[in-house]
Amino acid sequence: MPVCSIVADHKSEELYSKLSLAYSTEEERQIIEKAIEVCTPLCSTEPNIYGGSVTEGKRMITIEYHDVSDREDGQVYEAIIKYLGIEECR
């Protein structure tokens, strides 16, 4: 399901990673939440999920993993990006 107006940003370090998804509408928020619900079971570790404000009226949902050493988190992030139809992640 392509949702081109959602902006993805990924950051990672040893045993820590996060994917932040910036959105503008309630519909986009619901689509992101559905993607998280569908994709996070791919990892045996529960992520921290939180939201906040960004600039220009956008909001953000962040999925964050700590102490995941076998890169299961990467599978989750790839699945979320694919689910949302995002072609580029910053």
C-alpha cells in the first residue's frame, strides 16, 4: 500500500536501532499503527514505541529496539517500510 507522504528515518548503533515515521494525517497514523501491529511480531523482542511532534505540523511514531544482537529488528523495519510502500529511508 503506497503512502508516499510518510517519511522514514533509520538510525542504528551496536545493539540499538530505531525507525521513525513522520506523517501528516490521521489516516497515515492508522496505516502506520497497522504496519507496526503486523510487522513487530517478526522480532522476539518487544520494541519501545512512542510518538511526538515534528516540524511543520507533522507527527512521528518511533519504533526502537535495545539489546537486539541478531538483527531481528532489521527484518521488522524492512517489513514496515515495504508494508507502507516507502521507497527511500533516510
